[in-house]
Amino acid sequence: MKKIIVMLLAGGLMISCASKKELDAALAKQQETQELLDTATVKLNACLADEKAAQAKLEALRDQIETLKNSNAALLNNQGDLVTLSTQGSRNLERSLESIREKDLQIRSLNDAITKKDSVTLALVTSLKSSLGNLNDEDINVNVEKGVVYISISDKLLFASGSDRINQDAKAVLGKVAKVVNDKPEIEIMIEGHTDSQPISTAKFQDNWDLSTSRANAVTRVLQDEFNVKPARMTSAGRSYYVPLASNDTAEGRAKNRRTRIIVLPKLDQFFEMVEKGMEEAKANAKKETENKN
């Protein structure tokens, strides 16, 4: 019996030892398998992450491709628009150049007209000075202001004090002026009477307005009646003492202010006709130049 018990214990011990080894081996295998699983899980997660990133990149590339396609289509459309715009721009530029050429020619025409007018003015001044001769500058003066010719004749040469009767000797001077005016039908004249500021009140003249106007009328009548200047070419005006040349506080100043002034007026309608004609010629020439270039 003891022998049986000993044998059973020995067998149990052997079984126990055998089971522990297998268990340890199984546990070791399990641990190894778990490590492999963990490693595989990590790799799988990494692959999933890479796949997700690749998918996002693919979508981004697809979006970029679509954008490029749209841009390319837009560029192709714009290219056609640009060709149209380029053609239109070329036409606009040509029209602008034509306008500039026309304006340039118009300016030249205007300058030519002004130069011609200045030449006429210079010739008129030369004729007047030559006709009047070496008269005292204090008695008669010819000058140009802003393109207008002025002939200023002193009061003492034309009239007695307080009178509107022209001195006989002064008529010779008016005759010389009339000759130049009659030789140049393209001009008109204005006769202005000027006085000093000394008050006057007589049976004939109420004040300096009356005196200056009456003197201007007297010169106008002499030019018309005795020297055949056409009345339609003349204007008579009295300026009283309101346009002085010098101070009325001195005798010398008052003497300068007592004068009759003949203003030579070019016929502006003729001048503007000349300018308008030049403008029309400039426009026609500009158009002709454009047609020749095309």
C-alpha cells in the first residue's frame, strides 16, 4: 500500500512538473504572440495613417488639377478677349493719334493766323508812322498794346481849350490817318475823346462827358466828310476823365490826359474766318495723313 501511495505521489509530481513547463511555454508563446500582435497593430495603424494622408494628398492633387483645368480654360477664353481688346486698342490708339495730329495742325493754323494778324498790325504801325512823319511824340503817338494799335493825339494839337472845334492845322494830321485807314479796308476804328478831371459847365457842355463825346464826334465827322472814311467803319465814344494816362493832380498830368485816341480794330469776323478755314484744312490734312499711313 505504501508502495502504491509512493508511486502515485511520484506520478503526480511528474505530472505537476510536466504541466508547469507546458504552462510556462504556453505563457511565453502567448507573450511572443502578443508582442507580434502589438507590432502588427502599430504597423497597421501606421499604414492606415499613411493611407489617409495619401488619400488627402490625392484629393488635393485632384482639386489642383481641376483648378488648373479651369484656369487654362479661362486663359484660353481671355486670349480671345485679349485679341479683341488688342484690336480695339489699336483702333483707339490710331484715332487718338489722328486727333493729336489734327489738334497739332489746328494749333499751327491758329499760330499762322495770329502771326498773319501780327504782321498786318506791324505793317499798319509802320504805315502810320511813315505817313505821320516826325511829329512831336508829345502831340501824337502810335503804339501797340495787346495786339491793338492806338493813335493818341493831344488835345492842344486838335482843339482850343474847352472847345470841340478842330484846328485847321490838325486836319492835316487827321488826313494822314485817314489815308492809312482808307488803304486798309480790313480794319475799323474807334474814336475816343478823353479829358482831364477839371470840371466844366458851359452853355454848350454840361460836363466832361459832353465835352469828350462832342470832341470824338467832331473828329469822326472830319474823317467822314473831308477824308471819305466810311462811317460804317467808325465808332465814336466819349470817355470823360475816367481813363487817365497820368495823375490829374499836376498840370503836366492833366495835359497828357486831354487827348483823342483812335483805336484801330481789326475785323474779328475776318480773323475768325481765317482761323476757321485753317482748322478745316488741318482736319482734312490729318485725315489724309491717316489714310496714307493705312
